Amino acid sequence: MDHKLFLKYLEKYTLEALEASGDDVSRAADYLEKKKRAGLLQKNRGEKNAALDRTRKIFNSSRERSLYVVLKSLGLDDLAKEKL
């Protein structure tokens, strides 16, 4: 697995969920649960699915925490500072 691509998709899914939820962690977790996994013929399927799984796990386990803590847990320190 390409770690650089994984991080790219992790940030993409996080930003997508936050945009759809208005920066609400609980609603972002709900959004991610409804998002479909990458299909069999999609490019970079392994990285996409791993990033989606990781993002779902962090958002679901952190529904009651602040957005800053969630973003730090995902390793998105620059985005966490920006959203603070």
C-alpha cells in the first residue's frame, strides 16, 4: 500500500465529510457510514478503502469530542489548526 496515497484519501474523505456536515463530528460520522467503499475496478482501491475505514473508525469513536481532537487523531495537524 502506498502511504502517500492513503494520507491523500484520508484528508479527502475527512474534508468531504466535514463539508457535508457543517463541521459537526457526529453528523460527519453519519455521512461517512453512508459512503460506499471503492469498487473492485477502481484505481487505488486498497488505499481508498483503508482511508475510508480509518476515517470512519476515528469519527465514530469520537462523536462526543471536539473537531480539533478528531483531526489530531487522524494526523491532520495543519487542518486541525486551521479549523481551530
